[in-house]
Amino acid sequence: MSCIDAKLTELHLDSLTVELSNGERFVLPFSRYGYFRYCPITELENVVCDGYSLEWPDAQIDFELELLRHPEREGDLVPLDKWLAYREKVRQQTA
């Protein structure tokens, strides 16, 4: 697959919405994807799609499109505390 344009189109207190140039739309609730609560808007706006996943490279977040299309197939996500620790480690290395 090739790259598909992705854009953050909505940001609410409890979710964000990303739309792809192929017409797909994903609403990601923070109750499920709590990582987004810790990201500044600039990180959330930098979303890319390679055809297989949605990725927020500045935030070290990515999700397979197929699992976003079928959340019932998704297993446990990386625990928030582990993601926060990894994020801090990456920030320290790039500082």
C-alpha cells in the first residue's frame, strides 16, 4: 500500500477524529486511547498514514488500521505508564 493523506479533523475533551483521503474516518476515544491526553496539539496534528497504520511520530503512537476498523480484534494496549516512561526516555535522548 502507499501513503494516504491523514488529517486531524476534530479534537474534543473525550476524543479525536482523523480522516483519511480515501474517505475513512476514525474516532478515537480517550477512554480507550488515553495516550492522546498527554500530547500537545502539535503532536496530534502530525498524523501520517502509510496504508497499514496511523502514526503520530512525534508522540511515539501508532495503530494498525485493521485493528481500528475492527476494535473487537484489538488486544490489550500498551499500558499508559509504560508508554509515558518510554516517551520520557525518548525525549531525554533527543534533548
